[in-house]
Amino acid sequence: MNALLAVETAQARLFALQAPLPYKEISIFELFGRYLSQDVIAKRSQPAAPLSAMDGYAIRFNDLPGPWRIVGEVAAGSVPPRALATGEAFRIFTGAMVPAGADTVVVQEDVAVDGSTLTLTGEGPGARGRHIRAAGGDFSTGDLLLEAGSLLTPGAIAAAIMGGAARVAVGSLPRVAILTTGDELVAPGAPPAPGQIPDSNGAMLAAMLAHQPARLGDICHIGDDRASMSQLIKDLARRHDVIVTVGGASVGDHDHVRGALADADGRLDFWKIAMRPGKPLIAGTVGDAVLLGLPGNPSSAFVTATLFLLPLLRHLAGARDPLPRIEYAPLGAPLGPGGARRDYLRARRVGGAIVPLDSQDSGQTMPLANADALLVREIDAAAAEVGAPAAYIAIA
Ligand SMILES: Nc1nc2c(c(=O)[nH]1)N[C@H]1C(S)=C(S)[C@@H](COP(=O)(O)OP(=O)(O)OC[C@H]3O[C@@H](n4cnc5c(N)ncnc54)[C@H](O)[C@@H]3O)O[C@H]1N2
Ligand code: MOO
């Protein structure tokens, strides 16, 4: 029997087919969802000077319990006119620089003002330094803020900008072509003739790419004809970084993807993975493009896209950690023993537990519509009881 590749081995071989794409500097307003090509180092400290965290009065802690003479005012964005001396207070606002000499802020709710006299009426600050954000409390000049290969989330973008970044180098987005194959397919919404079915995989894959670091290129369909498939693959390879085909990956007389890849002067790197669903996955190259041939069954296409296509796109876009995150939850239903391939069971998280769906038929779409996780069942795993920890990948 043809030996099946372990999922991890196949993922490593897939990433080895093409290096991450060249990086470029882009505007900070385009950073979301991109991967950093270089570390982001702080060019400034934040805060650069001690700032007030509240609206109130800057004082010396040793002068408590007051009263104080109000000698000036400082708002966010301005510089205190002078230092503060014993017995003095500065009116101060949230985000404003604390005058030299002051070490504490008393909130305005705790004081009364009569002309220029300030008296304590409430509890007052319990400790020296209260309501002051120390210089460098967020980070200091020279600190490593974000590491190369990390994802630019909204929070990471905020930190990069606060650190003084104006333009940031990120990996380029791979351009992806989706090619559905099969004589039985009709375009979504078109009435199928006897023997035909709607092409659901094309739109499903396009939707899976929507939140990934990728640009969607051509979406096309071709019948089960090796010669025209090979011509189309050649053409797509010139204009895309990744070609993802779906269907025609198996051993039938009408499964032409491997043949078409060879005819397009492509190179097959691997075929067949020890996973269920998804065994007949194909990977290779055509020129500089990577071709990933997903099996046609809807669940097989979904699972292989989750484990191979999306990680490949993240790898090409510069991710340091492109693989899906494995999480754990207790089983909500008992599981029989694992088989000869690793299972990715369509499952749902219910009240903190994870439950495989009743149907695991890879030809069905409803389990995909109902699943929000893929439960990972190792090869030859022992049967497991309710409550046993189970590994899963969140898909929604
Ligand atoms: N003798 C064997 N037969 C099969 C094997 C095997 O090892 N020996 N493997 C099976 C497995 S596992 C899978 S998975 C499928 C994969 O087959 P293909 O990738 O060649 O896919 P097709 O035969 O083209 O299609 C399979 C199934 O999916 C439907 N399909 C295809 N494309 C779409 C689409 N875009 N939208 C919706 N549905 C689609 C297609 O009509 C078929 O029903 O092979 C097994 N066979
Ligand atoms: O391994 Mo194929 O992917 O069911 O169903």
C-alpha cells in the first residue's frame, strides 16, 4: 500500500515548496491582518514623562492633608509652566504631564475649591504616586514591542504606532486562484440537470480566504478534461502565487489534477495524507506557484483547506506560526477508538464540552454548516469517555 504522509510532515513539505513572499513597507492604516517582516522596536518611551491618569490636582504626597494654594493649570498636550513647590497644587487633567515636584494626583471629587485655595473633603489619595502613570510604564525606547512573523492585530497596531512607527514592513499577500473541477458541477444558483450538483466548494473556499492574508484572484471551473485543465493551470500559475484546485484528486478515471499538473510542466511533491477526511490531498509546484489539490468532497475540501491551504497562505505572508491553533475541551460524548488515519471530526462546542456531530459523511454539507470545531482524533487512539480531554481546532 502507498504509505500515507503524516499531517505534520506534509505541512512541513508544503511550506518548503515556496519561501515567504518579499516584504514591503505599507501604510499603518493597511496593517490589519498582515504579518511583520521585522521586529518593531520602540522609538520612544510611553509615556515619555509622568502623566496624570485622572482629572484633579497635582500635589506633593507629604503635603497631605492640605490645604494647598492652586498656582497653575496643566492640560493634556501642554507642558507645565514650572515646578511645584511645597504647599502648592496644579489643576491637572487626564493625560497631562505631571509638573516636576508633584508626586501624587488627588481626584477632583475629593476636594473643594474656594478661589485659589484647595481643601481635602474626601478620602484623598491613599499612597504616593496615586493616579500618576510613570514614564515608560507602557514601554521604553529600545524595547522590543512586536516580533517579526507576528500577526498585526488591532492591539498590536496600536502598540506599534505608540512606539513611533510610521511605516511597517510586512509580508506580501499571496494571490490565490480557486479552480473547481468536475463535469457534474453547475454554478451556484443554476438549476442542475440530472446527475449534476451545485458547485459549493468554490464559494466555500473563497469565504475561507476572506479573513486570511491573501488576495483572491481568479475563481474558475473546468470539466474533467486533462488537456484543458493543464492549459488553465499553466495560465493561472503565471498570475498567482497559489492555485487551489478542488476535486479530481483521487484515483478515478476522471480524476485529472495530478495528470494536468504533470502536463503543465509542474512537479508533484506529495499525494495522500494520513488523515480523514482529506486523504487524496495533492501538493506540487508549477513554476513559482504552489498547487494545492484538495479532494472534492465538501468536508474533505474544508478540512484540507483548514490544515493546508490557510497555513500555506499564512506561511507565504510571513507568519512565524502558520499552523492552526490546537485547543482542548472535555468530551461531551464518548468516542470510539481512532483508526489508521488521524480524524478531524466535525464537532460542536456545547457548554464548554466538545461533541462530534452524528454524521461524519465527508460528502455532506450540513455537518459543515453545523460544526464550529474540528475534533482531532489521533491514529489508533484508545476509546475515550465523556469528560476526557480532547484536542480541537476552532473553525467558527
Ligand atoms: N477507489 C477509490 N475511490 C476513492 C478514494 C480512494 O482512495 N479509492 N478516495 C475517496 C476519498 S477519501 C475522497 S475524499 C474522494 C476525493 O475525490 P476527488 O478529489 O477525486 O473528488 P471528486 O471525485 O471530483 O469529487 C468527490 C465528491 O465531491 C463532489 N464535489 C467535487 N467538487 C465539488 C464542488 N466544487 N462542490 C461540491 N461538491 C463537489 C463530487 O461531486 C463528488 O461527489 O474520492 C474517494 N474515492
Ligand atoms: O478522505 Mo476522503 O477525504 O473522505 O473523504
